[in-house]
Amino acid sequence: MTDFTQIKGIAFDLDGTLVDSVPDLGAACRATLQDLALSPCSDEQVRNWVGNGTTMLMRRAMHNSLGCEPTDAQMDKAMPLFMQHYQQCLNQYSCLYEGVAEVLPKLHQQGYRLAIVTNKPYKFTVPLLQSFGIAPLFSLILGGDSLDKMKPDPLPLQHVMQQWQLETHEFLMVGDSRNDIRAAKAASVAAVGLTYGYNYGEDISLSGPDVVCDHFEQILALLASK
């Protein structure tokens, strides 16, 4: 059983973990599809497509509209449009999940080192965190394009541990997706799986996190014995 009293650093996923960003991602997807004269998608569909970065999100949206895999040429045309639309509506409808605004400052005050490890492009990650006033709480922020590989590869988590000079038993990954749990397992660190996120419509417990939490506030109780 994981000894959470040893934890010194915590990495958080972003979309589906700290921020419900689907409304803005959905709006950007629909605007892009409209530009391309393709049928639209719903927020519920987007909710099941999030987690592997913006290119895969748009690829899934295109596949849904076309009924087949988009060509490289079609993706080359779609991605600049998507990036432009998402930049314009980055935090128009997105919101922090319940408890996030209260729990993160407490963890910071208690001395935990906090990081963001997301597959969202870095250029969108920092402004989104800043818009909610929580960016200063994180001493390290990694986007999906910050390193050569992204989750579920363990490289981002290994990078954070190396930067902070932490051992595997001192590090925790918190996320809502199987990519978060797989990355944690590959990096040999503890993982908390949140049930309220996106995760492709799957039960997060199927990925085998060390602990499953229904509410973000439960993380405080998990670490309370420190």
C-alpha cells in the first residue's frame, strides 16, 4: 500500500482534472469544422476525445465528421484553424472543478511542490492557468510539446522528478485519464485517479490507480497524515 506521508511533489493533469475545458475545446472544434464545411460535433463527443493533445482531438473530430481517417493534407489545413479558434475562446466557458481553487493553495502552503503535466500545448496551458489565478502555485509547467514525449510516456514525470531531485516514492501523479495512470505506472510513482474527468467514457478504476477519488478535496485527506 502506498505511503502518502512520503510525498513531497505532486504533478497534476489539467483538462478534466483541474479545469473543465470541454466547452471551449468544443467551441473551437465546431468553428474549425464549420470553416471546413464539415458536420459539427457535440461537447459530449469532445469530452470523450480529450486527453491525447490537440492534434489527436482534431483528428477524432475530423474522423467523426468525414466518416473516415482524415488525410495529412486535411489535418494540415485543420490544425491552424483550430489553434486560432481555441486561442480566441481559451477561457470563455471553461471553469475550475469544485474544490480546486481551495485545495491547491493549501497544498502549496503545506510545502508540497506542485507541477502541471498536461498533453495540452504549452502555449495554451500557461494562459489558462493564469486566467484562473493559479499559475503561481506551480513551480514547473509542462505542456504536451514541452518534451520529446508526452503522457502516457513516463518522460514528463521523470523530468519533473529529476528537476526536483525527488525519488519515486516521494512523487504523486493526479489525473482523470488512463494516460495519467499509465504514465505514473511507467514512472513507478503513485497515482490518484479522479472519477469526474473525461477518460474516454471509461471508469478510471479500470486503469488501476493507487487511489480513486470522486472529489478533488479528498486529496487533502489522503495527505493529511503528513
